[in-house]
Amino acid sequence: MAGPLITGRIDPTMKYLAALSMIQVTRGNPTMSLILYSRPNCGLCDKAEALLAETGLRARYEKVDIETDLDLIARYGDQVPVLFNDQTGEKLAWPFTASQARALIDD
């Protein structure tokens, strides 16, 4: 038995929410799975970025300034740089090596 027939005007908000629920939202590059948590004027963060560039992972990470988010400041504070795989939840705290960074994305 079919459900009740609904007639009349559809609320535009409901129409928007229905359409939104069908869209898969991805942040930045869909192949990107690493986040480098850092902060401005951080020499160690600069070293971590240079290491990732040398490793060929430049296009595979998104740099996030923790100072733009109070939760990130509370979570990472002075522990940056931290390399985080947002698909697996694994993370590396500095110092990390090129092979460790590659392994983090290959897992």
C-alpha cells in the first residue's frame, strides 16, 4: 500500500534541505587526506612543510592554522606541527621523517 499522497506547496526550506542531503560535501581536494596542523611564525612547522614538499606530498595535505580555532589550540597548543590523516585518524607529532609521513598516507 502506498503512503499518503501529499499535495500542496512544498516548503522551500524543506526542498533545500532535501537537496543538500543528497550532496556529498568534501573539503578541498578529494584526494587530500592529510592535514598539517601548524601556526604562524613556527620554525618547526616550516621544516615540516619543507619535508613534505621534498617527499612529494605537497598536493596531498591541507595546512591548517590552529590559531583560527579555539578547539584546535586546546587540542594541539605547543605540540605543532602535527600531521594528521583525516581518513584513518592517525597522526604524527614532530619530529617525523619522510618515510613516516609516506606511511601515514599509505595506510
